[in-house]
Amino acid sequence: LTNKVNLMTKNLNHRGPDFNTTFKNSLGHFGFARLKIIDLSEKSNQPFQDTNKKVSIIYNGEIYNYKSLKDKFFQNTKFKSDGDGEVLLHLYNKFGINFISKIKGMFSICIIDQNLDKVYLIRDRFGIKPIYYFHDKQKNFLYFASEINSILTNKEILKELNYKEAFKFFKQGLVNGTDETFFKNIFQVDKSSYIEFSKKNLIKKKYY
């Protein structure tokens, strides 16, 4: 699995050439490729983790109101970075998954919560930042990435055209706002939604 995640992460270097890493815990293997935007220091390298490393967050995007949220809820909290990503970690630890209602921005967020044995994949309200996934229902195994090409580095995932979506595109000139993609069995987290993945199942939820 480590080699697979390394390959998936390497495939995203063009999106995040400034830093990349892989890590694992009781819920799986994860990778991250960073493009520096707000806090250019190494202190904003991801994942962001709580002190006991039970909650980890990797994230792509920009949170527009992170400074006001920091001032409102965390005046007495010591932050290691000046970026927006670390604020998400503290918001989640304070409010749980309902923290989504407090943030404004464009984002795709992955939260790995070993306390709850759950992984959350969250997409912004308008679906600006992409996040794709492949779910093996029989094995209850999940691959996800910000690009489909990264998922398809895994050779056991067949590269099959989703004719329904392709026909829709040629007929209408656009892809309707569903969670389907041009590839069979590869989905996108829908806008204003998140998926909750556990050892039991995968659940899709609308938050806005």
C-alpha cells in the first residue's frame, strides 16, 4: 500500500510541487502534495494533526474567513503556523463535522479521525475544488485524490468509459451536477456534500 500511495502522490506533483509526504495510521495510507499559497513556511506542511495524532487533516483550497474564525474561537490557542489549514483542525476538534457550516471558501478536505474510525471527504459549496474517489464495495476499500489520473495509477482499477456521462456531454455540451464522472465507478464528491467512510460502509451526506 505504501508504494501505491507514493505513486499516487508523485502523480500529483504538478499540483503540489513544493512539498509532498505520505503517512499511515489505523485507517489507511495517505499522501499529500503541497502548493504554497498563504503561509510559505514549512510550518504549514500537511498533514495537520492533534497532539496525540488521532485526528489528521489534509486539505486543498483557501478558507477566506480563517482569520476571523481564529480570532473568534481560538484567542488562547497557540498555533504553529500562520496558514488557514491548521485552523480547520482546531475547528473540527471543537465542533466536529459541523465545523463545515462555519467556513467560507473553496476547498476539498480530508479528515482522518481515528477516535471515530471515520474518514471524511468534504467539498465546498460550489464544487470549485475537486475530490474524486473509487470505492470497492466488496472489500470496503477507498481510493481518493484530487485528480482521476492519480486514482488510475492503481492497475486493479479498470479504465472504463462511463457512456451515460459521455453521451450527456456530447448532447448538452456540459456535465450535469452529479457525482458521476467520465469513468465508470470513479465518482466525485458532489458540491455542498461530504462522504463519511468507515469500516462498515460509505455514506453520502449533503451539508448545504
